[in-house]
Amino acid sequence: MNSNRKMSKRIISSSLVAASLVASLGCAGVQSASAAAVSAENLAAVKDSELTTAGVSTTLTVLAADAFDNLVVSVDDYSAVTVVAADATGAEVSTTVAIAEDTSDSEEAQESAEWEDRLMADVDDYLTIRESASADSPVVGKLYKGAVADVKSTEDGWVCISSGNVEGYVSDEYCVVGEEAKELADDVCDTVVTSTTSGLRIRESASEDAEVLTVMYEGATATLNTEAEAEDGWVPVTYNGVEGYVSEEYAESELDLSEAISTEEEQAAIEAAKAAEEKQAANQTTELTRTQNAAVAASYDDVTLLAALIQCEAGNEPYEGQLAVGAVVMNRLRGGRYGSSIYDVIYAPYQFGPAGRGKVAAAASAGPSGSCIQAAQEALGGASNIGGCTSFHRNDGRAGTVIGNHVFY
């Protein structure tokens, strides 16, 4: 917002406050008279003061009143309005009232101030960070596209920055600072939306009555869907391929900004990736192997029911154990032997004890935990860490995949 627009808002606010003051002075019984001579010093003297004439009410009541033919109204630094008039004896009657700050301008100014000394690399890939302000200086890190840095100082075409664990110099030819950096961040960085509650419902449209497509567990993140139409009180998101709306009340949004990576960190990441590839090639990994099956269309009730079963069977198990229970249900559903729906599989006779004893229904009604909801969503999405296993039991030494206190077979 430019300065002219801000000034216009101030003047409009001043007019409204002045009208209130005129009405209140009139209600106090002060009669119309010629305005006394009022100088700038007089106005400054009454800034932030009460009414200067005894017995005149300070209550600002907006009424139809025209008790004064001559008023002097002054706006001081666009932060306060002063109304000065004269009573029947010629004595000055005056008051000053602060003008309410325009919060939208204040928030915008605060955000701009936060970016005043922040820098973004205006590049397609990354910007090299050097040890000193010289193209011949050793490289100490990289500032990738979408990463942000704090400006420490400037020096002959170079900018000293700090980001992550890296401090060094970048050429000012390939970066932007302040408002330009903020605009670039808005353009190249995604906005992540984080759920602040367990079981945040993603609805088909921006309405409490709209169909629930899926849910987000507490701490889960989605991406702001900038292609969708914005709706008051709702945030358009994309979550695991599902597009919908979540309530603004239970979501926090922020730019997904990254940081610089040091030369040592980059080298360590390269070596770790290489070691992982070699380990996998040699088939020496002892970690659980994830497989990806076709996703199954599921309603909000399906997610809740599966999460409730997972909580009853593996609520105290590690997350991988919770996912494995969900995978068992999905493997049974795909096999068709236990039923053709999530409900049928879970409530198949003599299969899952908690279902037959009413514990699953109770857990669904109370609301499953965030990790169990996440495990249910992953399983419904096709993830499995137990291959095609369709059963599990408390680990008693039998052959199978052991996860936590269970063996899957």
C-alpha cells in the first residue's frame, strides 16, 4: 500500500473522530461562538490531553449536533486528531484523540521489516557462497533457489550472508534483498499448510456441509493450492494428491523456505546416498522394505475406522507396527476373502478381537490418535512394509516379519 492511500485512510479516520468530538462537546452544553485564534503551539500543547475546560464531558457520543460554527481540526503526524473551539466566554475547548492504527498496514509493514535484511538467490539452481569477497576465494557452501539468508554486510559488489550453518560471501549480481526478496520468495516457494489439530477434515468445498475427502493428523503438512478459488475462513490445499479445503481456524500457513548448505554437509549427504545405494545393491539392509500397491478409494469413515482398529491393535507399538496392521487389512481387502469393504474386513467373524468386543467402535467415536490416522492413510494409499502378509500375532517365535511386539506372516 503506497503512502497516498495510507494518508487518505488517516484523513477519513480523522473526520470521523472530529464528528464524534463535535457531537460530544455539543451535548455538554457548550454554546456556539467564534473560534479563538489557535496556533500550532496551542495544538501541540493539548496533544493526548483531556478536555481543557472543566465540566465538559469527555465521552465521545456520536449525535446530530451543530453547536459549533467554527472549529479548528489538526491531525498530528497522522496519529492523533485535535479539535479546538471556543465556548461562550471565548475560552478554548479542545481535546485530542489517537487515531486507531490500520492493522492491515501495520501487519504489512511488520512483514516488510522482517524481510529488510533478508536475501534470496535469484538463480535457476544455486548461488555459490565463498569464504571471502573474491571470485578466487574457496567455496564454503551453496544457496539453492528457494533458500533464504540474512544479510550481515555489503562490500564492493559482494554481500556477506548467514544461512543455516554457512556464513560467507555471495555476488550481489545474482541475488535480491528486502521487498524484492520477499516477492521472489512468494513466486518460487510453496506455501505449506500445517494442521494444528488431530483429524483436520479436508472438505470438497469451502463449507461445513461439504463432503469430507480425507483427514490430516496433527502436525501434517499440505501445500497451499494457489489454483483454487480463495474462500473466507477456508484454506485451499493439496494433500497426498487430494485437493480440497480446510478450516482456517485449525491451520497455519507459511512459506516453505530452505537454508544454505555447507560444502561439508553436501559432501556428507552425497556419501550417505552412495552408501545407501551400495547397501541396497548388496542386499545387506536390515530395514523394512516398503512396497507400493494401488491406492484404494476411501471415505472419511473408512479412514477413521481403519485408524481405530490400528489404535486398538497397535496403539502402543512403533509407527512401523501401526502401518503394518493397516497393511494387513488392505492385503485382506485386495484378496477378497474377508469382504469387499474396509468395514467388512474389520468386522469379519472371529478375525479382529477388538472389533467384536466393541473397542474399535469406541475408539472411532472418541477419535483415533494422529499417528494411527497417518498409518491408516498410508495403508489406504497403497504403502506396505510387510509385503503380502495377511495375519499378525503377538511375537511367539514363529517365522515372519517381526515389528515391535508383533510378528506378521
